[in-house]
Amino acid sequence: MSKSNFPLPVKAVTIDLDGTLLDTVKDLAVAVNLMLQQLGRPPLDEALVRTFVGKGIPNLVKRALAGALSGEPDAALFERALPLYLDCYESVNGKYTTLYPGVPEGLGALESAGFLLACVTNKSERFTLPLLAQMRIDHYFSLVIAGDTLPQKKPDPLPLTHTCRHFGITPAQMLMIGDSLNDAQAARAAGCPVICVTYGYNEGADVRELDVDAIVATLFEATKLITKS
């Protein structure tokens, strides 16, 4: 973890969705098992599916079919499974999702302080926008970058550099708040400071091992480490 001088002076804050703002893993796991049921395959434990989350739906489906983080399923099986999963997930999107503790307070504090806010996620727009609206937090974000908004997604820096250009600021003036290696790598590649929360998915790894500026227990705690520049 890098040593930074706090509070960090920034103009904008970009926040990840799954594992940072919202606990969506139960929806994802239910959809995985609905898909597997239709394929005549045994269900997976929610705890295992949690470790598969973080690199977008196609990777989640591949990992679910393989039953592991690595391994490539049969190509024909994957082509059959992916549209099944999309339909299954759409049927449960938001059904079991909850806001993490400290998220309402954190978003409120960021809004009150006048920070520009964006949500940058690897989740497809088809699921991202309805979920933000359903959880009643869409109004906080003047920009939403989903996993299929741009040609590249995290850990590529493009979603963050695009957000900086949209806001008319430099990467150093925008904080990334996330929960995973994807977020840390994207932020470092873009030149943004980055803070990670302790409770997310990160493919089963400990976020304390990541190259980040700080680790926090809640989004609200992160707001105490920045100041409006």
C-alpha cells in the first residue's frame, strides 16, 4: 500500500458498483444456478460464485461452467450458456441486492461536498442502469460507465481516463474507490489515486495486498480521506 498524504485533494470520485456500492453476489449466484439447472449441471455454492465475480459476465459464466477461477469450458457449451445466463440474471437483477453499510452516508457526504461523481463498473449497462435506479442511488451519478460502454473495461485504464476527459480534469484529480485488483490496476494505469473497501469480492484475495492509497471499512470512511480541490 503506497504512502499518501491525507486528505487527498480531488475534484471527482469514481466508484465501482458490485462489491463496493452494492452487495449483488446473491443475485449473481442465483442466476448462475438457474443457468446451470437449465444446462442439467449441479449447482454451485454462493461462496464459490463470490470468488468468480469481478471480470464481467462472460468470465463469470466461464468460471461457473469450469467450476474454478481458471480453465476454459467447451466453446459450444459457453455459447449456449451465456444467453441463458443473461436471461436468468435479468429475471433476478436487484431481487436480493443490498446497499453496503456506509454507502448512503458516503454518497450523501460526497454530494454535499460538491464532488463530481461517476459510477464505473464492468457490469453490462443492461443490468447497471436498472439496478442503480432500483436501489435509488442513480441520482448521485452524473456519469455511468458500464462494462460495454467503451471498447475496454477495467483493469484497462480507458474507463477512468474517459471519465476524466468527460469531467475536464486530470487523473490525479479523480479518486477511484473500489474493492478489487481490477480497480487498483485501472486506477494506477490511469494515474488516479485509489482507495479500496475491505468487504468486496476481489476473486477471493485480500485487498490489503493491493497497491492502493488506503483501505477503508466503509464508503463513508473514505470520504474522510479526501478534500475538495
